[in-house]
Amino acid sequence: MRKKSEDTVEMPVVELQRREIAFYLLGTSPLIYNAVSLKSKHQLLIPPPKKTAADKVANLKHDPPQEFFYSTYRHRENDRPTRLFFPGGGFKAAMKQAALRMPGLKKTEIAQFTWVQERDVDIYGVPEIFLAQVRSADIARTPDIRTRAALKNWAAKLTVRYVIPQLNKNSVMNLVGAAGLLCGIGDGRQEKGYGNGQWEVVNEDDERFLNIVNAGGREVQDRALQNPQPYDIESEELLSIFENEIAKRGDSIQRAA
């Protein structure tokens, strides 16, 4: 039998444990949804034939109410407290990005040592229809109108699990707070430089948090999704133009599928 070398060093085994913290998030800037629409998924799965000039005249390029509805992430079950949700991966991505701006934390460590318990995070608040001019991704940067659902006021409860001793309660709390300030979620989020989707961490009994939860649950969201109200003046004007055009063309027009 070989003798153990005197130079061999036995490393101690560190016992890893899990902990979790519930966070109550209060939106501090609008949350704008950016889910891939059903129409876009359909076109990716089965590319449509090229439209003729007559097809373009007879078919609408956009259908704002439909695009508004399909821009959201929605629970199918009716036993959830909200209809709207946001993927937990979006919050995790914000935490990883925030780690790059915080001393002592690394993006890879956050990816490995933390996770969001909820796959789909319930979002409280009332969605409104948001229409705005954007630039397409083509070479010419062609202008277009994009329709999304936007929540001026929103709230969520998030459960974050983490590994100790690599992380501790204070570091995770600081991380989630920084993620809300520096990164955010959704379209036009702070991470991209546009200032949307930010949050602050509040207490469970915070009056502002409770007001949004009580006034922005599933039933209210269902009504708002079926009968959307304009997010701002520009959205109201563009929606009015669309509705007037629908009324003028009547049965000769085909709504976007």
C-alpha cells in the first residue's frame, strides 16, 4: 500500500445550505410588457406568403387591441390572484446584471448561488394600451407603430433562494434592491437606458404596495385586457385613428390575424 505523501493537503468539506427571503416589490417606474405575440410565433412557425398590393390594401398591418393583449404573459388558471405574470427568469437576469455593478459580487456566482423560487411571478396592477413610434431593426431603420401593455403602477412578491456561506441575507437583499434600481424588467428597462421596469423593496404592510395589490388583481386585469384604456395622450390619439379607420372601411377590411 502506498504511503500518503507528506505534502498532501486535505481540504475541509464546506457544508452548503439553502435559505430564502420573500421580497415585496413596489414598481417605481412603468412596467412595459414585451412578450412575443401569437402572430409573430405563427409567422416564425409557418412563414406567410408575400402579400400582393391588393392584400396590403385589404388587410390591416396592425391590430392594436389584439397586439396589446398578446404582449402580456397571462395565467391560464382562474385560481391565481392575478391574470398577469412576469417570468421569474427576468428577475434573475436583473440580479445577475446588477452583480456586475456591486463590489464583491460576480455575475457567475449570482447565477449559481441564487434562484427565483417562482417560475411565474404574479404581477399586480392595471394594464393599459400603449402605442408608440419605434424604429424597425432593418438597415433603413423604418419607423413603425408598436403596441404593448403598460402598467403605470405595479407590485409583485418575489421569493429568492440563495446558498450559504457563499452569500448571506444582507448581500441578497442589497442585490435585489440594486437589481430594481439599476436593471429592472420588461421593455425599455433601466438596464437598456430607458428607465422602465424599476422597483424598490418595501415591507409587506406598505400602504402603497397593498393599494396596488387590492386594486389590481385578476378580475380587474381581465376587464382591462378586454376593454383597454389608453396609457397616454399619444396612445389615445393613435387608437382613435385606428378605430375611425375600422369604422370607415367597414366589412371591406380584414383585421390582423
